[in-house]
Amino acid sequence: MDIVLYHTAGCHLCELAEAELALAGMEAIKIDIATDDALAQKYGWLIPVLALGENELRWPFNADQLCKWFDQIPTRTASTSHDAP
């Protein structure tokens, strides 16, 4: 299962979220909410939002918080945990 970053072009907070992902050593599939009316309705002013399955992490977050969120997801195991450098 992949992490998804809901974002839109020109969103400086989304760029900051990407930087925190990189600091945590993670990557995400980027989905621009502007290309989908339902996503725009759902996430509008909330972006950036990270999602993994049904689990979401909304901005603001830093690399440490991102790793804690990722590790608390029930499908995560010790072998897939991430520690921020």
C-alpha cells in the first residue's frame, strides 16, 4: 500500500509536506485534487493531506510526526517502521 499526498499546484504547504516526507525517508504518490471534483470537495482547504488506506494525516506535521503516524497504522510492522534521521 502506498502513501498518497493530496496536493495542488502552487500550494507552498504541499511543498513543505513533500520536504518533510523526504526528511523522513519516505515517498508518496502525488494526487492533484484540482483534477477531481470529489477530491476538491473533500480536501479543499485541508491540503496537504497524506493518506495510507483509510488513515489520514493532515497538515501541519513534521518528519517525526510523520514517522509516528506511519508506525501506528495497524498494517505496519517492525520491519517497515521508519525513523526520521
